[in-house]
Amino acid sequence: MSNFVDDLDVVDETVVVDEPSYPLAQWLNGDPKLAAAGGVAHTGGVILPVKHLDEDVKPAPSWTTTTVTFANGKSEAALASQKVALAVVRTRFRWRAQQNGATTYLPRTGYVGGAGLRGNLQVLCGIYGYAFPVVVTFTGRASQEFERLSQEFNNKLVEAARRLGIGKAGSNGHRPPRLPRFAFYMKLVPGPHQKAGQKGTEAIITPPMLHLPQEVTPDYLSAAYVGRERLLELQQLYHDAADWAGAWDHLPHSAHNGSSPDDAGEAE
């Protein structure tokens, strides 16, 4: 019988694809019973567990260091923010179901009605105040809201850019380059506490809301722009993360493929 060790000399490592690893954050639903505690535990927001970060990472502006306790009783030290600014580079989505104590994942096209599936969205982005890319996980209703808000954000920026003449053809007939969506920070805040889910199993959630002015002015676009250096970094990240983005587009996979942070604080 052939020994795989003997055949390592013929391996072409360019065919071996390693999924890149990024720090994992999540959208956390707030709990109205924790008003006295305040912070994201009460209002909701984004938490970034420190276990995913280098020891020298400090909280960015509008972020704090806190301890989050999930519904299952588990606690984690994390950086947290009730208002985040994300430059969205790539996303990926899957359905998640609990069956006989095991977690099963399906691609977006594998939806089955009545199977108790929950959306699981991961957003690869640059976060204002941090030099490294982060993956933010949105689950259930939060995943639906984020995708809707992201489309609204993109549409309004495109409309504003067109109104301001950005991207129109010049006198020579050549159209200037269009800006990618991650050229601007998208600001999210938690919405008010509300019920969601099936009758009898309702839970309180605080889905994300878009923090955007009624009119997108040139001043707003300038303030939301990520800057030349960050734009170049995010453009490279977009290309580097192509395999990451497509990893959930295939057949059902195990709970260990594409891990996400503990989402015990999430609710449908």
C-alpha cells in the first residue's frame, strides 16, 4: 500500500487552498432587563471577543472593554460598541438548523420551508478605528436587516454620487472609475427592543439600524470616505478573500466548517 509520506515530493501546493482566518465579532441582541448594567448588554451592538485579538489591541473610539454574559451562562471578555462604522468588503450566507443536538448548515439556495432554518450571515469588513479586517456575524432577524440596510446604503450612495457628478462620462466620453462600496463607512446602531419569532417562542431582539442622514451631501461622503491608504488595503482584501466568500456556496457542510463566534446571545 502506498504511503502518503512517500508522495509528498510530487505535491503541488498551489492547489491547496487555506481559508484565511480573520478575527470574529458578532451582532449581539440587547436585553431590556439589563438597563441598570447599560452598554451593549442592554442596547445591543457589536462585540469583538478579545480571545480573537492580539494582546496589545486597544478599544477604538466609541468602543469599550466589557464582559458579556450569554443566555447559556457563558461569559467572555470583549471589546464592544453600540455604534459601529463598517466598510463592507465581502459577505457570505448560510442557513443553520439544529437537528437531534447537531448543527447542520445549508447554502442560501438550500432553504427548506418549515425546517426551522435560521440565517447566518458573515460580513468581512474594515472597522473604523482598527487596522485589521474583522468578520462580523449576524444571525436570524439581524442577518435579514443587515442585508436590507446594506442595499439601502449602497443605493443612496450611488444616487448621491450620480447627483454630484461622480462616475459620469467626461467630455472625452470616458467614464471615471466607480468607487466600491467599501470606500465608505456604513454606520450601524441597535434598534429599539422588539419581539420576534414564532408565537410561544418569541424573543426580544435589537436588530441593526442604519445611521444615515436624509440627504447624502458631499460633506457626508468626505467624512464617510475610508481614505486612500485604507481603500488600497481593502481592495487587496477583496481579492484575497474570494475563496472565503465562496466557501458557503456549496453542498451542506458540518458545524466545524467556517466557525463563527458563540452566538448564544442571538435570538430569532
